Amino acid sequence: MFEKSPTEEDVEMDSYSQGDVERAARVASALDSPLRLRILLLLSTGEHVVHELVSSLGKSQPLISQHLRVLKRANLVTSARRGREVVYTITRRDVAEVITSLMHIAGTPDVIDLASRRPTSAPEDGKAPATGGAAAIIDPPSHLRPDIDPGLSPSTAKPKRD
């Protein structure tokens, strides 16, 4: 599916315009619904009319139409009127490959889940648990700590009372 993962040398942040990032965000936002993902997977098999999507997905016609509008705004789906019906088509076949890749990533147990790497209880030896490479907040020694946190004390003098 993909030849290789991009490396830091391959990805130059300056090479992407604000418009590129905004379009990518619009597509990512459109992909945040399981129903829209299912619609795209169905459309990747060929063009469909709304009533076919309704019967295949078991959802109401207004709900399917609403999701199709979101997909059209993200340029993932196009529509064309044929007689009394509107036929919907996926704009890029590789969208189905992206969805399939996301499903594989989500179902892969060897994906690192940082939240699951946190220890749930203190070890029996009483030593601090290993962080597994994650960053840790370290309490500075008392001789380095100020008596009063400068971030919490006001920087202006109190008002004088007459």
C-alpha cells in the first residue's frame, strides 16, 4: 500500500501551505464518523444512490444524506443527477486504502499506547517505577526551590490604605 514511512528529511514543514493543512484537517474531520467511513467503503466498490446506502447501512435517508453532504464538502464524494436519482461516487479510490490502514492500526496490539504503559500500583521493592522512556516530572531538591512560588505571588504591590 505505502512504499515507506516519511522521515524527517522527507517532510519539510515549510513545504506545506496553510491551505494544504486546512484541507487535510477538513478531510480528517470528515473521517471522524464511523458511518461516514462505512459510506466511503461502500462507495469504493462503485457508485450508489441514496436508497441503496440506506438499505445497506440500515440508517435513515436524512441521516445518510447529511453525512453525504459532509463528505461532499471535504471533496471525498461527488454526485451527479441521473433522472430522478442522485448517484454518489467516491472521488479517490485510495481513500478506502487509508480507511483500511486506519482499521489495521487501530486493531494492532503492538501499537504503543502510552496511557497503558503507566504503572497502576507501586512496585513491591518500594523504588520509583520506571517510566518506560516517557518524560517524568522531577521534584527539584529543596535547596533549589524558592520559599514562595514566584509564579503565584503577585508582582504588584498591595494598595495602601488611607
